[in-house]
Amino acid sequence: MLRRPVAITALLALTLSAAIATGADPAAAAAKPRPRARDLGVPFDGTPGPLNAITDVDGVLVGHTTLVEGSGKLVVGKGPVRTGVTAVLPRGFASMQRFSFAGWHSQNGNGEMTGTTWVEESGFLEGPVMITNTHSVGVVRDAVIAWRVAHGAADAT
């Protein structure tokens, strides 16, 4: 049960889950644009920003890296590599000191998420939302913690 307003984590989880569940093909999507909800008459408050993107929201930062290296049969520790990670900082680099209200949702009941207990208990997100493949969740979590220790201000507690 969500006790706080659903924040960016739920939006990203729903978007990612919907894309996977519907078998979204980025190449096909680029070839034939789908109608936008606004164009279909779905009412929304406000107006879209200049890019109609999450980064139109003042202070939100988004970064993405995709690694595609090598080809052929998988050799553990050598490749080929097909992976990526997306980082969303809802309050920019101040996300470590200025928390955001948060909630979470798993649409299909099967997703690897780290930090949901804290979000559920506190109702806050402290830091970035990271999206990656299931096998990289632990590595990404460790990298975020290392980044936080190296770049973040000391906790108040």
C-alpha cells in the first residue's frame, strides 16, 4: 500500500514494465510514432515542456550509458557485452540532501529492486533512481553507494 504520493520511481517502474510487457521495439517505435495520450484526448493538468521529457522538470537530471562490445559466443569475463544503466536524479546532484516523496510498484510482480523497504517505511527517495538489467542490480547498487560516499555530504544522523 502506498502511503505517500507516487514519485518518479513508480513512474519509471511502470514505464519500463509496460515497455517490456508489450514487447516494445525501439526500432519499430522510431519508424511509426504512436499517438500521444494528449492527442487521444486524455486530460492532463499543465502543459508539456519544450522537449516533452522528464528533463523539462527543473532540476531533474538523467544520464544513460549503453555498452555493446564484442560478438560471438559468451566467454565469462571477456564478452561479448550487452548492458546499460540509466540514472535519474530527481533533484539533480542535491538529491542526496533534498529528499523526494516516493512510492514503488512492481507491475508484474517480478522485478529486482533495491531500496524499496526504505521507500515504503519512510516515504522518501534519497538519491538516484537506477534502471539496469536484473544481473547488474547488485553492481549498480554498489557503484551508487561508492559514488555517494565519494561525492555526497555527510549524513545528518
